[in-house]
Amino acid sequence: MALSTPLSQMSVALPIGIDGSSRSMIKVQSVSFTEKSCGPLLRLDTVSRKLSLKKRSKVCMSLQQQASRSKVSVTPLELEEPKETPLNLYRPKEPYTAKIVSVERIVGPQAPGETCHIVIDHDGKVPYWEGQSYGVIPPGENPKKPGAPHNVRLYSIASTRYGDSFDGKTASLCVRRAQYYDPETGKEDPSKAGVCSNFLCNAKPGDKVQITGPSGKVMLLPEEDPKATHIMIATGTGVAPFRGYLRRMFMEDVPTFKFDGLAWLFLGVANSDSLLYDEEFSSYLKDYPENFRYDKALSREEKNKKGGKMYVQDKIEEYSDEIFKLLDNGAHIYFCGLKGMMPGIQDTLKRVAEERGESWEQKLTQLRKNKQWHVEVY
């Protein structure tokens, strides 16, 4: 999408070189949760791996290029001012019509299934905070309610409030294409494919998309203590909100939030090709070794200590003593992913607690009371 403002009038910092040493400045209008102002849009070009300024000032930055040591200036800083969480600014009966900026497959050829990173232009009209979700209404008619639109599908937002273009105009989603294969024939049955995920993964730049929200307060990132510990446990696309947390902590230069605590990410996926945003996370590990830890559980490539498949709960058990000590000292722990992840994790935590001579039920009650326990599963 072309920018409406000439480059000579622009001024936002984006790193151009791999080391972020060279910067191009681009200026963006201020926005607030109540005013619906318009402004230029920075575009994430998912094909190009280089930052280039083309005719009509098209700015492109790949996910790989964004993972660099130098922090990126963000605008508008007015997004830091509101004290109340933005909630349900747009509802299903009156959704906001946004536009697709880009769709990028972010898994390798050996990954089971397809996962896409989708950037949506909301023009600053649907602001959100890290850890919230957008609702998406796919086009077409609800087959169960003739004449009515499809139901809203919720997706955790995978970017900070400034978006991947750092201007407060976009939001990113991490979406796995839902496909159904007949167990007898092994063939895909398109009639049973996920309506919304396939719509999003098939979308083209410029396509319209109806969104609602933002919604959710359970996964909001507590920022009162910049030295706090945050333990994040995700399976698959459940890593979405944590990508937003980590970009805010380690990628963006936010004057009001200078993180100096510990962020520890556990990510469970099938294999190496299924890892999501691995380059970003690995760059944080290299650049901020004192503030970031990153552990992966690859169920089809690794074995746990009993010789079975390595799941995320096995990684938790591996570091259980350290995790429990961190929780005792006030650490926040977050879980995001499929509902099926929680029973195994809960069983592991309960077993570890009992081995330590503690009651897991009492400990869990205390964690919830202290607002240290955050769960969003689907």
C-alpha cells in the first residue's frame, strides 16, 4: 500500500542494516483510543528480505530483519497514555473493516500443516494491548443460520500495540490453516476445512477483513515491575501473545517500559520446521542472555527422560525446581495454546509439587489469588 505522505515529511526510526546501525526516519500521525484519525501505513513485505524505499514510499521489512540488536523507535507514544484497557471497540453487529497487508507462510516444508503470519491494517482505529485478541468474521453465510454471517473466531494478537510496522496502524495474527483429512482414505476434505483460518491464509494484500474487539484481560502483560519474571508456556500458535510480549521487552524502544527482568519461553511444536518466530526468539537469546531464556520441545524429534515424545510439560518438569522457586518469588506464569495442553501440564505440576512436599491445589489457589497464573486456551 502506498504512503500518502511524501518521504521528505516523514520521521520514524526503523533499522535498515542487520545490526540496526543505519536508520530511516518516518513520521506518523498520533492516534488515541477515542479519535479515529488517519495516517500513512508502513507495509510489511513478506517476499522481500531487504528494506527498500520504492516509488510512492513503500516501506518493507521482513520478520528476519526486524530481529536485530538495536531497539526500534515506535509511534505514536500516545498509545502508552490510556489507563483503561481497550475493550470491544467493535462488536460483531458492527465490525471494523480492515485490510490485509501481507500473508506469509512461516513454517518449513516438513511441518505438519501450514501456519501463516498475517498482518492486518486497522489504520489505528482498533488499538489493543499486548495479550489481547481480535475477532475475525469470515465472509459468507453461516450454514447453520441462513442469511446470517459466520460466527466470530478469536485470534490472539501476535504483535505489540505498535504492530510489525511500529506505527500503531497494524496488528498481526498467527494462524494455522485448519484442514480435515478423511481417516480412511487419507485425503483432504475441503468441505470440512476451517472457514476462517483458510480465508485468512488464502487472503491477498488489499483484501478486506472484518474484525471485532479487542477482547481479553487475562493475558495482559503486567508492567508495574520492570524486573519481574515472566514464564511463558506455549504450544503451536499459542506463542502469538508471547511474541508481542517479547517484542515489547527486547525489540521496541518504549520510553515508559524498560524491561530488566527475566522472560523465559517454553515452546512446544512437532519438529524443527514447525518452530514459529524462531529467528526472532534466537536473536533475543543472543542479545539479552541475562534477560531471556528459550526452551523448545520438539515432540517428533526429541525424547523425554522416559524415552517417550518430548512435550512441553516434559521441559517444565526438567526445570521444575527452578520454576517453582521463581513462582515462590512472585514470577508470572502464562499458558497459551490448545486446551489439550493443560491436563498434561497440570499433572506434571501436581506431581512435582507433591515431590516437594507441597499441595498443588493450595499452591494454585495462591498463584491465582496473587494474579500470577494466566491461562488462555482454545
